[in-house]
Amino acid sequence: MTTAAVWALRRLVLAPAAIGLTVLLWVTLPGWLLVGAALSPLLPGRWRVLRVLWLALVYLTFESLLLLVLLGLWIASGFGYRIRSPYFAGIHYDLVQGTLIVFFREARRVLALRIRTDGPTPSQHPDRPVLVLCRHAGPGDSFTLMYALLHWYGREPRVVLKNTLAWDPAIDVILRRIPARFISPDPAAGEDIESQISALARGLDSNDAFVIFPEGGNFTPARRDKAITRLRRLGLERMAQRAEQMTNVLAPRPGGVLAALDAAPDADVLMVAHTGVDHMLTVGDVWRELPMDKQIVMRWWEVPRSEIPAGREERIDWLFGWWERVDAWIEQNRPEDHSSGRS
């Protein structure tokens, strides 16, 4: 499928379809509530069907409202002429922040979910840009990180995301208007991902946070094995052996991290790990765990620029060392379960 065809599918088909589905669900909501109430006693968990139904409806409602507001901003910007100007970029960041605040407030209420952060945070360094390196595992971890950076720490994220997330219409539109990159974890031959990451990481302001997920995808045992096999295929036996010792994370892919470090020489680094949703690897896992009744813990480590080695090989070794530390922290901080009365 050509680029133009993909664009047309996302903007002219998926976006109107999302709005239409939202309207349909609201119109037929009484019927869905009756079905959900009838099914809930037959399934484990406290009103699981109704909780999932409500959260899905809230998400679709936000999706639809965002698309309408984004269309209005496009018109107000001169039909896209000034849509990427600093003024409109600030409006988009405020829009994302407000949406995440309201959505997470509702998600935490419906799912009985708690989020706790430990360690130094970006708010303690308001006058310096930071590079945020986060592990990738479980549903919604990128949204949780964006929520923390925007709402709690007052940062404007520049994020590198998997290209599959661009199929969400609102995410696709917003992240085409603010500094961000959709990349493939398995780029085609000749595709220069590192140059794209370098361009995104250049010129960071004091309140910016460049965000990258070095693993390139959510952790699963199959992806872990694939990553180890890939290292051996490339002749990197020592890295493969180190990756085999890490049981909770994928081996980091250093190319993007090295490109960001070179492009932002004044930025410190924040390492981020989390537990609480990382064991939910499939749709079935997510369904069995909802309602969640859990605590997500986000751990931050500050790495001053002076502690980051200068050489390429030394930086790769440094990155693997940190990922081994993240792996050990995850092993020691398994999720707490606050459920009551659940099967």
C-alpha cells in the first residue's frame, strides 16, 4: 500500500469510523449496560464486563472529541499553514496533557489502579533537557510515561514510537504536529532510523524530554529469544550472553540511544523502569487481570552527563549495564495485588 493510500485510510476512513462508532455506542448504551450486567455475575472479578465497557467508551469518546478539536485547530491555523508553529505546538501539548489527566483519573477510579514514582524526577532539573530511556512492557506504559512527564513534571516530550501506533487516528494526527517520530522496530534496508532520531533529539529546550524505548517493543519471551538470536547472528556473542542473563527485559538496541546522545550533548539521562502491567502479554492476559486493582511503580534513575562515557563501544557497554540494573530492579519489585474477592 502506498504512503498516500495509508494516509487516506487513516484520515478519511478510520477517523470518521471512530467518531461514528462512538456515537453508535452512546445511542445503544442502555442495551450494552443490560448485557454487561447480565454477564458480570457469570465471570470472575467485580463487574468486569461493565468496567471494561465503560473504559472503552471513555477512550472512544476522548478519541472522537480530540479528532474534532484537532480539525478545528487545523482550520484555525490557516488550514494547516501554521499548525507546526510553536504557538500551536503549545496548544497541542496542553490538549494532550488535559486529555491524559482526565482519562487517567477515570481509569484509576474504574480499575482501582494506583501509580507511584520513586527516585529523582525531571522536575528536579527544570533548567536542563533530559533523555528519557524507558523499558517497554505491558499495555499503556507509553501513555503512563507521557502522563507523568506532562502532568507531574511539566516536560514537553519528544517521543519515538512504534509505527503501529499511528493506526490510532488521534495519536496519528497529534504526533504529526508536535516533535515525534513513528519508526519501525525492523526497518527496511536503506531506512536510516538513526538520522531520524538524531533530528528529533537536536535543539532540546530546558523543559523538553526526549523519550525513547531502547528495546524497540514490548517484552515477551518470544521477542527476548529473537533479540538474543539477532545478536548472535550479528556476531555479538558477548552481548548475547549478557542478554540471556536478563529475564525481564529485551536486549536494548543501542543505535537510537547513541544517536540521541550525540545529538543532545548537553542533556542528562533518566532511566525509567516500571512494574505492575508487565506480565500482561496477550489480550487474554489483559482480560484476566481486569479489573486490575494493582499498583504500578515507576522507578527513575538520574544519570548525569559526566557519567556517560564518550566512546561508542563504551556507551553500548554502559547501556547494557543499565539494562541489567533495570532487569534486577524488576525482579525485586514484583507487582502488588490489592484485589479483594477476585477469583
